[in-house]
Amino acid sequence: MNNLVKNIFNPGVYSNNINLVLLILRVSVGIFMLTHGIGKLESLFGSEPIQFSDPIGVGATASLALAVFSEVLCSILLIIGLATRFVAVPLLITMLVAAFIVHINDGFGRQEFALLYALIYMTIAVIGAGKYSLDYLISKNKN
């Protein structure tokens, strides 16, 4: 279990150029996704009845809540670089659901953005947050 926690907060060891690019990538993709999530968050707590698809069969409200969790909370954590490898996974899953379930019949043009996001999240999950992150501060203090 201790190795799992170490891996979640492992920022990776890279050159300063790579660390800077990882920071820019995390912050920009996090902000972009956050803009999608904020609208969903407003729908979740709005007075209007929830009108959201149920792509995985858990109900419209639960599907919306999962999307909000991923697109808002995980995006914020991604931006600040906290548990980066871990939070990239729900974002990756959300984008795969969007591409291969929600937009499956809409053609590649509608799937393309979700797939691009998915590739970015997969990369971040594998590579980590880099030096300019809370993960780095946490891992540095553990050593």
C-alpha cells in the first residue's frame, strides 16, 4: 500500500524544460476541462430538472455527478498538481465514455476532442506532474 501512495504522488524526474511543459500542459488542459465541468456543476445544483445522458446505466443524476467530479474536482487537482497520476484516471475514463459511448454515433468529428483529451490524460497518468506541482513537494518531504 505504501508503494501505491508513493506512486500516486510521484511527480517523475525530468529536465527543467520537461517540467515546464508538464506544468503548462496540466494547467491548460485542467482549465479547458474545468470550463466544461462548471456548466455541468450548475446543472447539478440548478432548479431545472436534470437533463443529462445516462451512458453507463447509473441514472442521469449519478452520471452528471460523476462527470462533475471528474471535470471539476479532478481538473482542479490536476491544475495544482495534487495526486496527479490518480486524478488523471477519472478524467481519462470520462473522455473515453464521451468518445466511445456518448458520441459513438456522431462521427469522428465529435469524438476527436474527447480522444485528444484522453491521450493527454493518459500521458499525464503515466508521466506524472513534474517538478512544479504539489506532488513534487509531497514526494520531496517524504524523502
